[in-house]
Amino acid sequence: MAKDQRNVEAITPMEVDFAKWYTDICLKAELVDYSSMKGFTILRPYGYAIWENMQSIIDKALKKTGHQNVAMPALIPESLLKKEGELVEGFAPEAAWVTMGGSEKLEERLAFRPTSETMFCDHWHNVLQTYRQLPMLYNQWCSVIRWEKTTRPFLRSREFWWHEGHTIHETAQEAIDETEMILDLFADFCEKSLAMPVVKGRKTDKEKFAGAEATYTIESMMKDRKALQSGTSHYFGSKFSEAYDVTFLGRDNKLHHPFQTSWAVTTRLVGAIIMTHGDNNGLVLPPAIAPIQVIVVPIAQHKPGVLDAAAELRDRLENIDLRVKMDDSEQSPGWKFAQYEMKGVPLRVEIGPKDMEKQQCCIARRDTGEKTFVPLADLESAVQTLLQDVHDNLYAMAEKNLEDNTFDFTSWEEVKEMAQGKGGFARTKWCGSLECELAMKEKAGVSSRCMPLKQSGTTGKCPVCGKECTTDIYWGVAY
RNA sequence: CGGGGUGUAGCGCAGCUGGUAGCGCGCUUGGUUCGGGACCAAGAGGCCGGGGGUUCAAGUCCCCCCACUCCGACCA
């Protein structure tokens, strides 16, 4: 019992202090470390491996839908950044500037990219000539810098890693289709790979990306019932292509500005899965992105044959393309159990002398803690089934959290009560005015999350001004 | 950028009215263990966040920085 106590003491329980619980996991599961650069975090091997797995899945999906990877300069001349007014307004306050090149002062200062719309436009200005070259479907994996005031691992840091997709199209409709297709791709990724349900929707004018005509978003609900914007997809119309003079000769032999999109998910998603699935024993990783999907723990490993038996299980699982590790270190089994629970490994396979006699092994699930004994002959099928079960269960739990904590309200007082109480998503009607949106922030303490793509089509009253309206909107406290 | 909290060994902390640094975990070596964070023994490890004061003497008192962290405002 005393040992169990020590076990829980390892991290702050989420009921006690959710924020501390979160940072405890980030550090103790060895995902990140702080660096000497204020506001910058180091992604450690285990944290980076999670991101790599996410990257790999997204990259494949993007290539399958015709996107090509490119690399743009990390520095943007100020004059280039300034060409589009709203973008400068949005990003200049948090840009990091380079003013020296070696020992010489630069004639023009350079911003470390906070986002690369400008560089892509600059490039397209040079290479685009005819509609036959369209669409151009580009993507780049890189990091960006935004001089954030306060930072938290994965959720907000001055540098973060992401991919940024940038596309240009011949027609507005094509670009809009692209924006929506990508939103679906992101939502699909979150649900199928991260076991994280999302609400798909459109941002209000107040919340949309600087310079965008429309911003689409996927919003997810964390275990503390706060909202996390998990991915965005923007439609720009021809605003940037006009500002940066990007043109092509159309089918009508006239010059046109292409229609543009951009979209991204970031390392923030690592934070999202921590807060969606994690528990008081540590991280809980969805199998699709877990760096180690199965940990094999030999019991009484110095007894003859145990290590060989364990290694055989590892090899068999590797042969069906699972990410497997065997821990034959001198640590005690109990220590290993706790350690890999902290790291969120979905399944643990134990094998010891007793199992060997019975030609079986023990499989423990990270999500439920449930242990089952499996005949050695059934290892592969049992593991595959259990991995799927873990994924399904994680999704079901997250979906339940989202559904149980999404409320339909008609007055701002109800929204306020929710926000000051347990929290959650409030779904109301909205008249569409900025005044009422600001009032919700002021009075109820929530920001608009999105106008869901799935609109009910009903009529109701705006919770602030009482005007009759049809738009459904989600409100919540956001990260 | 406003408000709070914290900086002492890798981590978590103790160190009272000032007197020259300690505990637990971890780490190293050897041995016994191994089905939920094992045990014994011997070790290694400190510019007490940085700078300035006060004092015979500062981890301790005063001032100024800096970093981390939480809560707001801004954002993925």
C-alpha cells in the first residue's frame, strides 16, 4: 500500500491541479525539457518520436492528396512581410527580428518566419504564369517563431514545429474545396490516429487568421473541459495574391489572381493527446502514434530461458510491423510497469517462468489496466485485437467527455454558470454581431470556438441581444 | 505586459533568532533479488539562480536583476 502511495505521488493528480499534472507528465514521461532559451522547449527523443509518428501519417495523407513538400527560407525581409496589412498587424507584434549579418548591421531587418504565406506568395509571383500550372499544392515541415508572452510545453512556446500547407487554385470554389478537404483530413487524423473526437467548424471574424477570408477549425475538449484549437484551415480568396501580385494567364487569355489556402497542425497535438487521454499514472498514448506500442517485460529474467522467451515474443510482434521494445534492464518488474505506464505505452506483455510452463503470456492494457492471459500461439492476434480495443476505448471515453460536457443554452447567464463551474462547451444561437461575441467574453468569460459545420437549421434567440437568428455556435474557455 | 508562487546536489525538499551544507530519491561499484516503483554495503556529487549592499561573519537580512511556474490579456 505504501508503495502504491509513492506511485501516485510521482505526478500531481489531475483533480488536484490540472496544469501541474500536465507539466509533470511532459517532464516525467521525458517528452520535453526546458532550455536556456526562455520560452523555447526541447523535444526529447520520446516526445519527438510521437511527433514523428504524427508527421509520418499526415505526410502520407498529404502526398496521397497530391501535395508536394518544399522548403522555404526561415527569414523574411520586413518589406515583404509588410505587403499585406492584416497579416503584418497580426504577426508583427510577435515577430523575432534579425538585424545583424555577422558583424554588419543589415540594411533591412529580417523576421524569423512566424508563418510563410509571404514567402510562398513571393515565390509564386516568380514562377506562376499559366492556369495550366494550377493548382500548386505545397507543404513544408518546419518550425516557426512567435514571441509569445507566456509559454507552456507543446501548447504555447516561442518556437514550435508544424507543417504549413499553402496552395493556390484557379477558382475560388477549388480553393474552398481544398480548405474543406484539408479540414476533413485533419479531423480524420485526430479521430483515427489520435483517438480524439473534434468539432469541425468555422471561426468567427474575430477569431479567424489574420488576413483570411474564412478560417475553419477543429476544436477538441480536454479532460479539464477546456477547448483546444487542434488544427486550422484557411481560405484567403485572392487577398494575398493581389497584395503580392501573383498572377496567371487564364483560359480567357486574361491575367487573374489565384485563390489561396493555407492550413496547419502543430506539435500542440502532442499536448492535446496528453490532456485527452492521460491519467494519474501518466501519459496514455493512442496506439497509432505511440513510439512503443508494446513493451515486453520479462519476469525473473535471470531464470533460465526467460530472456529468450521474451525476446521471441518481441521478434514475433516486430514481424507483424509493430513498434516493440523489450526491457531487460536490471530494474525490478514493478518499476518497469510504472515506468512504461508513465510513458503511455498502450500494451505490456509479461512473461515469466510460470507463464512459460503454461505456454502463455500476460497482456496488460494501459487504458483500463486490465490483464489477460493469452496462449503463446495467439500472441499476434491477441495483441492486434487489444491495440484496436485500446484505440476504440480511448476514442469512446474522449467522445463521452465531449458529449457529456456540451450543453445547449439560451442565455448568457447559463453559459457563465457553466464556465465558472465545471466548464465545457456551450452551444447557443448567435446573431453574428461582434458586440454580442465580445459581451460573451466580458459577461460569461468564454470565447467563441466555432460555428459548427453541422448546423441544426433551427431558429432561436441570441443569448446576449435576444435577436432571432439561426446560426449555431460553440463557446468555451480555451487554451 | 499585469498579478501571485518558486529558485539550495540530476529530481523532490529541510536548513528557526546570521556562525561556513543536510535528508530522501536517483546515480556509480559489489552482492542478494525479480508476477506492481526490491534490499544490503561502500562511494561520487554543491559558486545555496546572478549581481550589489549590511555585517567580524550571509543559503539566511536589504536592494536590483534573471529564470521557471500559475492566473489574466494576446495567440496554434
